[in-house]
Amino acid sequence: MAIVGGGLTGCACALAFAAAGVKVVLLEAERVGAGATAGSVGLMRQSLDASFQETAALHGVRTSRHVWQSFRRAALDFTAALRRTGIRADLVPQDLVIVSREPDGARRLQKELSARRGAGLDASWLTSRAVGEQTGLAASGGIRTRGDALDPYRACVGVAAAAASKGAKIHEQSRVRRIRARRKSVEVATEAGVVTANAVLIATGALPDDLRALRRHFAPVMSYAAVTEPLPAAVRRETGKRTAAVRDTHVPARLVRWLKDDRVLVTGGDRPVVNGRSREKLLVPHVNELMYELTTLYPPISGLQPEWGWDVDSYGSPDGLPVIGPHRNFPRHLFALGQARHGAAVAWLAARVLLRAYLQKPAKRDELFGFARVL
């Protein structure tokens, strides 16, 4: 198996395949974990970052329930695997609270909660008082879903090391230039040479030129992130218990996560991707805008400066959910696409589903994660 992409998903797939006795070569264009993985928010969510109501309306309750429940199991299994293998990724419990500060926001959130509960999914309602205690926000209520927080870069490097210990060959600074499927093999060309494998697994956000026919279905979005300086004690007392990450229903959405050193990580500001010098010029003003939006949520933070800020490209899918599996028009290819916004659990879900596909031992309803669902 040749794996293209050394983020958390690619490394998790390398570990799963190598542990199953498959010879693995992983090719990363830059450094393992240093791209979108390092720029992610670092949550092991147990629920997808999507509306269950909208997904059920699009695909039906049965399909949506299976996708959601499989995702939750993947989150629990990945958390257990990280602990079992001794990977030090600063893994700590941190639930996610979804709030709305709009006039009819509580009513819409309660409908979403009712839909999730009706499908047997794990979620609970927080009263306005409980939201204030947990998050320090004034809101009429919110949905709490379980999960953990972690350092995504350290998790990725640890998983890559575990994969290497199982025999996976990991090559950094190996940008893939061309992929050619033959009758009995696939050839993956880099600047240094060609890897011949039984199949290729695409675990990158940006699709290579050979797969440009799929690009229109996975459009990139540029978002921003900022990390504040450490909060003074007086500010910490006015921002709740800080035991849960917060996501609001503002468009574009903002997510706030409390870090272990009393800093705040805030992400959001989604917009179309720009490149070159225009991108560099946009970074500072948009990070400052994100900091301003943070102070509208938490006025006591006003005056604190961002110590770091960055932008990151993420790639969505036609229905906003991960797309995992083979594609009929691309023989000997496996894909894990559209997963960035949903957190670390997608990596483990993709690894299990794709390993079963490669071994031709799919589980019941694995096809619900694939292209047939959206194309």
C-alpha cells in the first residue's frame, strides 16, 4: 500500500495497514503532521461537525444514524489506542458545547437535540445556567457532546512512530508528482523515484493533478486560528470553569478551546482560498478580526494579544461529511477526503474502513461512507 499524505489520517492508516501485515510506504510532501494536522483545533469529537437534522433529511435517518454511531465508536477506539500504545498527546477529557446567541437559537438547538436523541445518539441539553458555569457564556442553552482534547501534532508523530515500529516506511519531503494505475499495480512517482504498489491511498486535502476530476466535489476553504497569551488570574475567574470547548452557530462558525497553559485557541473566519502575497497580507487583519470576535464572546479577554496566528486550508465534501472508500472511476485507489472539520476521530474511522476495503472484507454498511452517498 502506498499512502499519500502524512497527516493524522495518513499515519493512522499506515499504522492500521502495517499492523495487519500489509507492506506500507507513506509519502509526505513536507513534514509528518506539520500541515493541516498541526493547524487543527485538536479535538477528539464523538459527534460529527454537522447538523443531524440536515443529514437525515438528505440521506435518511438510518444512514445518518449509522454514520454518526460509527464516528463515535471510532473516537472511543482511537482514544483507547493512543493510551494503550503510550503515545503522549496531552489527551484530556474535554466535551464540546454548541451554543447559539441568536434570538431563536435555543429553539433550533432543541430541535437538533430532539433529532439526535430520537436516533439514539449521545447528546444532552445544558440550561443557560449550566452553559454559564461550563463555558462562561451567557446563552439560553446548549447541546453538550462528549469528547477529548489532544495535541494533534504530537498524536500524529506518535502514530507515525508506532506505524514505523510495525514496519511502515515513512518518507518525508517526498511530494507525489504522478499516479498511474496499471492492470495489476499502481505507480506513484516522486522527484526521487517511483513506488510500485498494489494500491494507493489518498489521505491529503489537496488532490493531485491525476485526480483533478474530483476537485470540484471537494472545494477548499481557508480558515484562521489564533492563540492568546496566558490569561491573567482575574480574567480566568470571569470565564467559567473552562472545562468544555465551545462552538457557536454564528456564520461562519467559531470554535473556542481552552489550552492547558491558560491560553485560548479560537478558530473560524472561513472564506474562499487565496494564495501568494494576497494570502500573506490577509493573515494579520483576519487574525485580529478573529480576536475581536473572541472578545465579543468573552469581554474580559479584551486587550489580550494573540501570540500566534495562522491560516489553514480545509476541504469539504458535497454533504459536509467524510468520504471514505474506493471510487469506481479510479481503480486501485482508496480515498479519505473531506474530514478536516470533524476532528481527530475521522483518522481512525478511515483507517478501519479502508483496511477492510483493501482486504475485501467490508463491514455491513461501509459503503455509506463512500462516494455512492454523495456522487
